[in-house]
Amino acid sequence: MSWKVLVTARTMNEVGASALQLLRDAGCELVIPPKPGPCPADELLKLLPGIDAVLASTDKFTEEVLCSPSSVGLKIISRWGVGYDAIDVPAATRAGVVLAYTPGLLDETVADFAFSLLLALARRVHLGHLDMTNGLWRGVWGNDVFGKTLGILGCGRIGRAVARRATGFDMRLIAHDPQPSLDAENLGVKFVSLDQLLADSDFLSLHAALTPQNRGLIGDAQLRKMKKTAYLINTARGALVDENALARALQEGRIAGAALDAFLVEPLPPDHFLRKTPNVLLTPHLASFARETGERVSATAAQSIVELMNGRKPRFVVAPEVFDSPTLRAVLRLEVSGKTGALE
């Protein structure tokens, strides 16, 4: 059996060579579009006919796409990474399409990057670099990090990894999460209300998953509750922050600065107002761009496709109930007494 696999994850071009070879060795035919993802819904509709699997970027798999005749052969979407808010998961499950992802593999590298942004922002590293490349030599005053209060909004795996790094700077750790974690408390994290988190944090780092309920969670009202000396760091999802409200807060000096690696629209348009906003450090969604981690994520995403193609359940699946659905498009195989048979 040979599957046709659409590869939209642009990272595969740089850290996915061995993963792509894994797919080829398994007998897959690779389809790599001229322009990598993320693909909008209308573009996906053009690319999906005849496709069995997608090794996906943050492509817009809407209900319209998933239920379209163009995607009738689609059996699995394997996301490069952990975010799947661009995919209509209930619609995929109803259609019998497996949604695989790579949880846990990005935790440490994203935490590294989040703390790198915190340090660079506080000590104005980016401004010093710009001055030097422009031929200037001047002192730029920043702020200490050691001994300050780090607020973590969303204290899951990545939030806890950031907390571990902060302990080396003797920071006071507070967090807000609907499900407080004993592991975080053992690190010295104190769970508080959102209002207290906003009021007490010297550095507020966002690590919440994006849901319909928390879209725009950090808006004008929340920014007004923060200290004038506070810094905001977002390596999670751009839609967690009201970008217009943040720009106003920075322009008016209501917070000291922000470091942003995720945006409401990506790529960030060349004329976007955030590019001209003061006291902001911008990076182009680089938090997961560590080569060693990228290779592991690429291999895991590819392996999920190979496993399903060979009739086995992938290890990391967003909605495992799809395997019990009569609409499941893939054929699973069951080993009984050393024999393998198809599950119809």
C-alpha cells in the first residue's frame, strides 16, 4: 500500500530530511507544494484531491475543507508541533480523519526561547545590537531579572519548564491556571487569581493554549492592571493578546515593554503597526526553531503517518475517539495470536 502525503510544514525543508526519507522508505509518495504552509482553506481545497495524509503546518482545516469532496481520501492530519487551533477537531472526528500531533517534544526548547526573550527584553539586548550595527555606542538602561516576580499564565508543561529556569535567577514564581499543578507547586509556584497575577508580575509570560474562551484574554482592561514597570512575553498564541490594546499600552507607557513571538496574523504583514510600536521586541515565531528538537518533531510527525498507513494507531492523537467511529477512513489492523487481520 502506498499513500500520497501532502507536506505543508515549511520546517521540513530545513530539519525534516530524515523524516521525509522515512516516509519515502515506507512507500509514500510525497507532494510538496511550491509555496509551503500555512495554507488557507481555499488553497487546501486545491491541494487535497487524491491525498491520503498531510504533514501539516497551521493550515486552516475548516469543516468546509474536511467535508469537501476534495478531501474524501484524507485519513490523517499529522501536525508538526502541538498547536491545533487551526483545525476543526470535532469536524475532523466526525469525518473519520485522525488528528496526530507532537505533545511534549517542544516544551524545553520553547521554554529556552521564552526565557531568552525575557532576558533580552529586560536588559535591552536587542537595542544594544541595533545601536552597534548602526555605528553607535551608548548605554541603554534595562532592569534586573534576579529576585523579581515571574507570572506564568498557563502553567502546563512549558510553563513549568520556564519556572524551572527562573529558579536559577531566584525569582518569585506565581501562576494562573484553571487546573493548578502539584508539580508546579513543588517548584515553588504559587497559584493566584488572574487579577493578582496581573498586578504582581514583573514579567508576565504567556503559555496558555488558545481556546474560544481565552481569545483576546490580555486586553485593555488586563493591561491596565499590570505594573508600569512590567514586561509581557508571548511565545504561545498571538490571539491570546489584543494587539491594538497592547500597542496603545506601550505607546502610552502603561507597561515597560513586550516581547512577542506569536501574532494574530502570520506572517506579520510588513506594514503592521506592531513593527513601529515602541518598547517591543519582535521575533517571527522562532520559539520551536532549535535544530535538534526540530528533527525529533519532524520524525514523530512522519512516524504517525507511517503507523496509520500500516494499520496501527499513532501514539499521539488529539481525539482518540475517532478510532471507534464508523466513519474512520483508515483501516486498522489487529494482531491476534500472532496473526494480523483487518478491522472493518
